[in-house]
Amino acid sequence: MRNFWSLAVLGFAIAWVNNFLIPDVWAFQSQPAAESVVSRQTEGQGADVVPELTGERENGEVTNKQTVSSFPSIFWDFNNLPEISYSQLLEVLARRPDSNNPKRETAAQPEEIARFEKVVQYAKRQNLHDRSIGEIVQAIADNFRGKPYAAGLLDESGEEKLIVTLNKFDCVLFVETVLAIARGVAVQDYDYQNFVTRIEEQRYLNGKMNGYCSRLHYFSDWINDNQKRQTVENITAELGGVPMNKTLNFMSQHRSSYPQMVKDEATYQCIVSQEADLAKTTVNYIPTNRIKSVYSQLKPGDIVAVATDVKGLDVTHTGLVYRSADGNIGLIHASPAGEVTVAYDLHRYIRRVESAIGIVVARAKTPN
């Protein structure tokens, strides 16, 4: 009986530790297709609020529903307890998350991690780390061609979660994912958890997730915040960009479209405050009729955002410069038309986008 209770206590202790160390990074896995057109009008990511404006209808805007993977059970089978010594148990119980360490463990499905490893192995075979950061970005982006477009991935959960997926994207999630992988490849860091950390650093104000308001909803804010941390550089003005001269307040002016702001006054006021801070900065863009004139200055992997004349909004779509084998400048992006694809000519693509007035351009910086 004494041995039984010793095993019972040991089992509960290990189970508690196992559960205690599971944090809040979630990953999506595919479910059977649900054929319904998804409207992005209510999505919180400012750059993607109105994707219907992209004007692409190549494959139809049909998406699949996603479900969030469940956490492992905390209950263990006492008959299958692993062998562990008392000293080892004490060592396990002594483990505590380091509050100064931004890394987060992930509950990603094995197939999700396998997708990451597949891209990593490609990067190693091609010696991508020897290339410029922009060339790495384009090469990594190429690996995701044909992956499905999915709207609203970051807002599936009622509370803010660090969503990471390599199997489906909206346009901003595509840019973030490719950039995070490329930055790791550039310094030969192929660790999945470090990749997840880079996603968090790029997506949230000051690089830390702290609720819905900490997400960089306006893409101009995304560029500004990432530029502070030397992740990217806004080169729009350098390319001859002109001021947009508009107030960015689309989210606060459409509060009813954002459930997180409808139910929480503090979140709403936080967004209003962020919009006020944005008003202190100048947002430049390159008018559509000048895009071709800057082709020679664009590099593979440059981040391109589609500037819009929609009141209160800065951009409606994002992607990456894609230099074809013949030297032409195109755009690789997660298209609302259905999948990650390449628009052969950037200028021609922007001309087709409804309400587009030009582009904003940022360039990835080589990580230290």
C-alpha cells in the first residue's frame, strides 16, 4: 500500500509539472472543408480589414474553418509511469518558467512542426544562410506557394493567443511567418521555439503579447514598431514616397465590427490611444503611377503594403516583392482569391486593386 501511494503522489506531481509548463501558444490544424465565403470586414488586423478591395477572383474566396488543437490531458496512467528517481523528481519540480525569457513552448501539432522542419531542411540544402536577407525571404516564401488563404485566423479565439500556422495564411500572417523563418535562417538558428518567439516579437507592440490591444493592427504601426527593433526598415520615403495625409481611425470608427472592443471599454480606449500615437507620425506611400519607376530600387523579399483611399485606413493588403528569373518585379502574397500565389507584375496588380492609391515598402534587415 505504501508503494502504491508513493507512486500515486509521484504521478500527480509529474502530471502537475507537465500541465504547469504548458503555455498559451496555439496552432491550427485542418478540418473537413466548410464551403462558406468568409467576410474580413470584422477582422482586427488593420491591413486586412477590407480584403474584398484586392479585386482578385482567380480561384474564388472560399476558405476552410479551423479548430484550435486541444492541450494534452493532465491525467496519466499510473500503470505506465516512467521510471524516475527521487532526485530527478526534485529536479523536475524545481523547474519554473523564466519570466525574463520570452520563449514560449508550443502546443503545435506534430505535422505543424514537421512543416517547419521541411522548410528548414530546404534552407540547409540550398545554403540559404549565405544569401542576402531579402533573397532568403523570397526563397522561403516560394515554399508556401499554393497554401490556402484563410481569413480571421488571429481572431478565432475569444482572448488573444499567439497563433502560429504554416499551413494556411491571411496576407499579414504570411508576411510575418516568412520573415520570422528567414531571420532564423540568416543566422542559422533553426529552432522551432525561437521561430515562435520571432512571430511574437514581430506581431505585438514592443515585441510582447499583452492582450488584443498589444497586437499591431495597423500595418503602418507594424512597420514602425518593427523598425524600432531593427527588424525592418521603412524605405518608402527613400523611394520618393509622399505623405498620405489622413487620420488612421478605422477601428475606433467601426467599433461594432470588432467584438473585442464592443465588449471591453478598456480595449476600445487602448485602440483609440494607439490611433492618437499614429497621428503623430507621417505615413508615406508611393503613388500607383510611380511604382514602375522604383522597380530598379526594389529588392527580392521587400515587404509591400497596398495603400488605400478607404477613410481611416492605411493599407488593405500586404505581400513580398518577387523578382522572377527574367528580372521582372512581381508580388508573392496570400491572395484572398484563394492561395499563396505570385502576381507577375507588381504595378499591374496594384492597378487592379479596388481603392488602391499606391504602395508602402519596408525592407527586412539582416539580424545580428
